[in-house]
Amino acid sequence: MNESPAARLQQLFEGHRLTPTQRRIAHSMVRRAADVPFLSSVELAELAGVSQPSVTRFAVALGFDGYPALRRHLREVAPAESEAGPDAYNEYQQAVYAEIENLRHLAELLADPSPVERAGRLLAASRPLPVLGLRAASSQARGFAYFAAKVHPDVRLLDEGGTMLADRIDAARRAGASALMCFALPRHPKEVVEALAYARSAGLTVVTVADSAFAPVAGHSDLLIPAAVGTGLAFDTACAPMLLGRVLLEAMCDDLPDAQARLEEFDARAAARGLFVE
């Protein structure tokens, strides 16, 4: 399988110590991976919200003589256009194909299962398990918490911000929590970054699903696993983060010895209550 443009960019950035501004440029490039080889330095600067000299310094930090050399490299490694180019599809189809590309990138990332397996162990061992997700990420957090509660004895959903958020993190830590699961998607609320910093200061290990390895929450996460979002519609689409959440649930179940028994018990009770239409 050919690597996706986003996957090639991630590999290009790996191993480099980037400044916050440079991480912002990298994040923008990953989000527009297919277009980046054809953008000028001015266009990329506008896309990332930085200055044009910052783009030049970014290219040099990656080992190139300047941005033109970086762009030549990206064009050389870009795959040939398929017979049916992007213009052959309407905007709705393009959004679907972009999500398919995000899922392919996620599949490539999961070729090394060790980060997911480590996350599963951390989440399974935490009693209770707080799950954080605000604004755009609240639905991801709620879905994860809903299913996690079927196999984990104590899941605490944190999907509302405000002054009570730190109190709820404190309460989870006092009750014995050792890890916090976070879903962080754009636009990234400042409150999420602050909550993760607070959680780590309280002694929690933070596991994060974010749209990019260069997301603002990266510096406050002990283990971050990226899953890109689609940006072709008016509102971002998050199929890959949702699927990654289910993968993490599977890994967590592998480290919960009574997970299957809990599921069977739930099914028996649901049947007795006539909970679902068969």
C-alpha cells in the first residue's frame, strides 16, 4: 500500500526538534497534505498563520536549503495522480474520499501496535478512569465513555468545562485515578490544554487522541496517538478519531480480565429488561 501524503509528511517531521511556530506549520501541512507540494511559501505562511520567514526557517530546520528545496522534495515523492482526479468528484464525494485517506493513514500508523497496547494498559489500570473531551471532541469522549463503562468498573466523563473541571480531576485523582483519557480536536479549546497541564501536575498520566502529533495538546500528553480529521466540509469530520477510540477500547479490554464477563452480564440483563428491539 502506498503511503498517504499525510503519512509521508509525518515521517519527514519525525526526529526534529521543532519550535511551537514550526509545529504549527507542520500541523497545517499535515491537514492539507495533498496541496502542500503546490503551495508557495507565502501561501503556506497564510495557511498556518505565521510569517513567510518562519516558513523558510522551518524548511531549514528540516535540513533543506530553503522552502523551494522542501517543496521540490515533496513534489518528487508525491504519487502520480490517479485517472479520476479530485475534480472528477463533487464536494460531498471529495469529503468521503478524504476521510478514506485519513483511515488509510491511521491503518499505517497502527502497523506498530505498541502505542495502542501501552495506552490500553494505562487506561485499564486506572480506577477510576476520567475521560475528557470538550466542544468538538465531546461526542468522541461521550462515545468512548459509554462503551468503556460496559467493561471498566468506574468511568467518569468530563465533557463540560468551567471552574468545576479542575475539581472533578482532583476528585478522580483522590479516588485513585492514575490515567486520564483525552480526545482533543480542532478548534482546540484553551481550557483543554490547561486541564491536561493540571491533570499531569496532579500526577495523572495523560493519553490523548488528537488530530495531529503537532496539536497544541501534544506538550501536555504523555502518550499522544494522532488521527486526522477531514476539513473539506463546513464542519470537520472525525471518522478516524472515532475509530481510534474504538481501537483503544479493544486494547483496554485486552487488559481487563473480567471484560468479557461484564459484557455477558450486561447482555443478560438487557435481555431480561427487553432493552433492545430484536
